Amino acid sequence: MTERELNEVREIRSGYEAKQKSKLDELKALDKRAKLPAIIFAYTFGIIGALVLGFGMCMAIGVIFNSMVIGIIVGVAGIAMVSVNYPVYKGLLSIRIRKYAPKINELSEELIKA
């Protein structure tokens, strides 16, 4: 076999070997677990807020339902949703970080000392 074929065989075999979880993998997983819910909320709430704002704009200019007053009210509600999105995200992230901080700090200290 050529060297290229041997490398290909090694790559294929490495995909089927049982992987050992290291402390670094555990630290990355904890970091992701701490941040992901806040990120998902921020994207979802921001998209919904932008859609509400757009729907209100369409109502106000007469594209849908031709109701300017209700469109302005809906648009302002969308603006409010988009405006509070970042502070709510920061609050959720802060809560999650406080929850996972002891374990993350412990693991990071172990990795730094090693």
C-alpha cells in the first residue's frame, strides 16, 4: 500500500474508534451548555419581534388589512420586543453562567495546573 492509502485507512479507522473524553472536552461541553439556551432564546425572540414589527409596518402602510392605527400599535410592540431582547439575553446568560461557574472554574483550574 502507498502512504496515501495508509493515511486514508488510518482516518477511516479513527472515525470508528471509541473516543476518550478529556477534561477539555468536558469544559467545552459545560461552556456550551451554559450559553446555548440564552443564545437560542435571543435568536428566537429577536426573530419573532422583527416579524411583529414588519407585520405592524405592513398594516400601517396598507399592504395587509389597511389599518394604520392597529398597525402602529403592533409595530411599536415589535419595537419593544426587539429593544428588550439584548437585556433579557444578558440576564439569562448571567443566570446560566452563575449556575455553571463553580464546575467550569474547577475544571479550568485542573487544566491550567496540569
